[in-house]
Amino acid sequence: MKYLSAARAGMVGCHACGHVQARAAAARVDEGARPPAPQRCERCGSVLHLRNPDSISRTWALLIAAAILYIPANLLPVLHTQSLFGNEDDTIMSGVVYFWVSGDWPLAVIVFVASILVPMLKLSVLALLAWTTQRRSDWRPLERTKLYRIVERIGRWSMLDVFVVTLTVALVRFKSLAVITAGWGALAFASVVVLTMMAALQFDPRLIWDCADAQTPQASGHEHD
Ligand SMILES: [Zn+2]
């Protein structure tokens, strides 16, 4: 085999302190007997996992919750404005349309990309990764790993979307005295962002390579390149 992983070498790395140690042989569990205690790090005592436990099912659960909340995030108003000119509710899309129509098209593009396009792409990419990994697919592991890295990297900037939407709409649209409050859509949108970030954290990209490695015929012994 070309690449050797700790799992294949019978080793396991500690998530807490990074110490790599031999994996304890899986004890046989008799029917009705108590499952054996999980192996702990010999240096720091943390419970050892080869891969994130229940990675795929946890990713799915968080993704589905995020996808459901994506609907109210776009349908419900993110901003509620009370001013002398009356009350007004704005959804993300109506904010985009407002900027576009009033000639602030760079702002319209920023809000559209940050608040509608990027969250949707992140959900789609994570769903694709979870689905292919669940099927134990060996399809393009390198590209899938790169996709994962991109999603994980934009995750930390996602909360910016909320501020972009609320601040820009508020600042540009209402120069007069007005009371602006966040609508339920903003809460739903923030939940989508957080849930997607958690889904990305739960997904264990090493599973991609476990599947890919399992498909390649195993050579006997270790070859050195
Ligand atoms: Zn440790």
C-alpha cells in the first residue's frame, strides 16, 4: 500500500494530547455482558477514538436541522423597522432586491452571495460528502477532501453574513430615526450558520480515505517509496 494510516498500523492518536499509541485489541463482547470500557490515553487519560464517533449520523442530523431552518431563514423577515413612515419587514431576499433596485448592486451581490448562495453551497457540499462517505464510495477522495477543507475554512467567516445583512440594511436603508429590531428570520439564519458549522466539525474527513483505501487491493507488507 502506498499510504499508511495510524488506523491501518494498529495505532490510535489521542485527540487531546496527540500521543500516538498502540490500539488495544477489540475485546469480544458476550451477549448480555457489559461492553468493555473504552480505551483511554496512556498519557492524559482521554477516551481514544479512531474516528469521530457516529460521525456520519451526527453530520446528517445537524445538516437536516440546518436545511429545515434554511426555509424560515429566507421566508421570515430578518429585520423589522418602525419609523415615522410606518412599519416594514425585510427578508434577506427583499434586502437584496432593495439594494439592486436602488443602484447599490455591489451590496446586493455581497448580501446575496454571503446569505443565500454560500449557505446553500455549504449545505449541498456537506450533504454530498456525507452521502458518498456513507455509501463507502471511493470516488475522487482528493477532491472531496479539498471540498471539505473549503467548507471548513469558510465556516469561521459565516457569522459575518448575519452582520452584513443586518448592519448594511439598517445603515443604508434608514437614515431617518427608526427603531430596528431583528426578526425571527435572523434567528433562523444564525441557527443555520451554527448548525452547518457543527455539521462540518462532526464530519470526519479521514472516513473518505478509509473508504478509498478499502477499495484498493492491498499489497502484502509495506512498500517504501
Ligand atoms: Zn492523551
